[in-house]
Amino acid sequence: MLHLRGPVVIGDGQEVGEAWVVDGRITFDAPRGRRVAGQGELTGWVLPGLVDVHCHIGLGASGPVDRRTAQEQALADRDAGTLLIRDAGSPADTRWIDDRDDLPRLLRAGHHLARPKRYLRGYGRELDDVAQLPAAVVQEADRGDGWVKIVADWIDRELGPDGDLRPLWPDDVLAEAVRAAHSRGARVTAHTFSTEALPGLLAAGIDCIEHGTGLTPEMIAEVARRGVPVVPTLLQVAQFEAIAAQGEERYPLFAARMRRLHARRYEHVRDLHDAGVRLLLGTDAGGTIEHGRLAGEAAEVVRAGVPAAEVVAVASWRARELLGAPGLTEGAPADVVVYPQDPRTDIRVLAHPSAVVLRGVVVAGG
């Protein structure tokens, strides 16, 4: 049994003074007849476990990684307080993680779905014919955990100096693919940097947008009206200047676009927030970004002008609600993070948990 001395933050405007962990689950009723002392007590600001909604367990800079490396990735996220991950595309088989009580809970989106030479080599599942997308979406929905990931745009290198971000799929194929996913009970999210790919995604009824750097003011208003969440991935967008420098000699149009998106990244996120778009936090860890950096992504979103209290909510109980995962409710699995101060008033605190509790066990700190 574990005694959590709060404040215990349950959700927006909801706090209680204390809670207990009994048999790995949360209860707000003080257990009788059991003594709590020593290591059975944690004190501080208690939050539901953090959520990284754009993360890639099993993915490295060159593609899939071995099981040991994937485990190290998951542990880095866990020890930083990230206890629920929506894996937004991975070429590796990570089903074995479901059997590990010491690793974060994982919701998979299957493989990235892309086209040959229109995405990073070794990262996604490449479809030779655009007409294959709906069937591939069904396959990924059946092997995933309620999500499918489509790569909606990427640089078209075949255009030579005119190479720039271009949509990968015709609008009618996208619409059919989203319908196919919904028929299997899955939601669809899409990688998109450009503006050009977004009208087709919105018309298709996309459920979530990753990056979304090309959203115009009119599109932002439409996204807010529809309630489509956007994951800004500012840690990833911070790399756009370096990406532009690498490609500017061969692809000057692409480089110029990436620099524009990089320069306005904070203003863009602030515009999303001010318009009422539902923001989510994702690090895009895997590939070139280290795991365990959700607090860094949160700090970037605060730097963009989103209040710290909003960002903490997005990183915890609001993301859990969107993903259909329990937060701090009676009888829910005890996945909590404890902080020495309130991260809602100082976002820097989010990087320094004093204890991490997963499935009722103290796995870090404490």
C-alpha cells in the first residue's frame, strides 16, 4: 500500500488532499487496518502519468532498432514521467512491451504509411500504388491499437530544383482510407508539414494532425470548429533550420519553406491556442530526437505563449481522456507522477519528478 499526500490533481479544477494505492489501483477511501509508514508514503503534487502522443518506440535514426534499444527508449520515457505513449508509427514489433509491467503503456498506430522515395528510408511501409492505401489502412488498424498513421506530404525529389513538399495521396483515396479506418473502429492521424495536403485531410475527416505547420488562419478556424487535435512537435520543428541547410543547394524551394516554418513556429502554436484548437503534446522521439523529453516539449509550448497550467493539463489528464485511458479515478491503475512543486505554475518543474509510480509500483525516485 502507498499513501499519496497531495495535492492530488485529478483534472481541470479538481484536486483532493490525498489518495492511496492498494493492489496497484487508486482509491480515495482511506484503507482501514493497514499501517502506512516509511517508504509507503509519497508527498508532493500528484498528477496522472504524463502522455506523449507522438513518440516512436523501436525507431532509430536509420530505421528499426533491436529490443534492447527499444527497452532503453521506453525506460527513458518512463523515468521522465511519461507513462502512456501513443506510438505514432514504428517499423519495429513492440508487442512484447505489453508483457512488461515495468514499461509504459503503449498505444500503437502501426507502420507509417507512405510511398516509395517519399519518406525517410526504413521508417515506413511504402505502397507502390496510391490505390493500395485504403487496404493498407485496414491492415494497420487491425494490428494497431486504435490508431493509423498516414504520411500526407514529403519532399518530391524527382522535381529536382523545384522539389518541395507535396501531398502523397489523391483526395478521393484519402477519404476512402479514412472511412476504411473508421469502419474498423480506428482513428487516423497524419504527418503534414505543408499547407497543400491539409484541405484533403480535412475533407476526408482526419481525426488528428501531426505537426500541422502549414495550417493557415482559415484552416486553423476550421480545425478548431471540428475539434481536430493538433500535435505541434516543437522539438521537431526546431530542427527545420538544420534540415533547410542540408537541402538548400539541391532543393532551394524546400529549404526556403522549411526556414519560414521554423521562423514562425512559436507564433503558429500561439495562433492555434488562441483559436481554441485542442493541442496535444508529442516529442517525436525516435529517429533523431532522444526519448524522455516531454518536459522539454512542454517548455517549448509555454515559450510559444500557452499558459503552463494548460500545457500540464494537455500533457496529462486531457490527453488520457482523448485516448480513452483512465486518469486518477477510483479503482483506476495507479500510474502517477509526483513533483516537489506545482508544475502548473512553473513548467520547469515538469522535468524534475520526485517519484514515478507505474501500475502501483515506485519505478523511479521516491
